[in-house]
Amino acid sequence: MKIAITAQGPERTSDVDTRFGRAKWIVVVDTDTGESQSHDNKVNLTLAQGAGIQTGQNVANLGVDAVITGNVGPNAYKTLAAGEVRIFLVSGGSVEQAVTAFKQGQLEEVQQANVEGHWI
């Protein structure tokens, strides 16, 4: 299974970025092989609007099955749901800790946005 984790940096030791649309990095981890790839998302940091949609489209295009993030707004949620990407919430920690919690079934899957749009 491929999962995308919003992160402050490109490493698996990086802290999770609790913002989805304006996360600095997206780290994709294949839970079957353990391989990971990092994708720079800084272009969306300064968007006045649409960061959640743009990041959602980018993540869906990576072919991931799920996203782990701290918060997801309504537009990002709709974009991910349309791409059949499941969304799980984490409150903090490193990318590696988030992956471990996901594998152990400790993360909450959301069925709707958990913050309003333009949440920072």
C-alpha cells in the first residue's frame, strides 16, 4: 500500500506537517517494500487559495491509497475522496512514527473535513 504523509522535511525522520494543502513536503511510503520518495510541495505554501485542491490533485496523481495528515479542509477532502484516497489523521510525531501508527491501526480515518477552509 502506498501512503502519503504531509511533512516538514523530506526525510522519514522529519516531523509531520499538520497542514495538508500547505505542507512543505509529501513523503510517499510503500508499506509493502519500505521504499519512500519525497515530493516538494512548497509551491503551494504561498497560494492565496486552492492549496488544498492543488495538493490533493498532486497526491492523487502519485497513485497513493491513503494520506496521513493532521488536518484536511473541505476542498482537499473532496479532491482526495474523488481520487479514492483514504484520509487518516495524526496529531504529530515523525513521518516514521506516523507510518508505524498507521500499520498498527492506531490512526483515525475521517469521512469529512476536520477543519474549515483556509485553516492555517
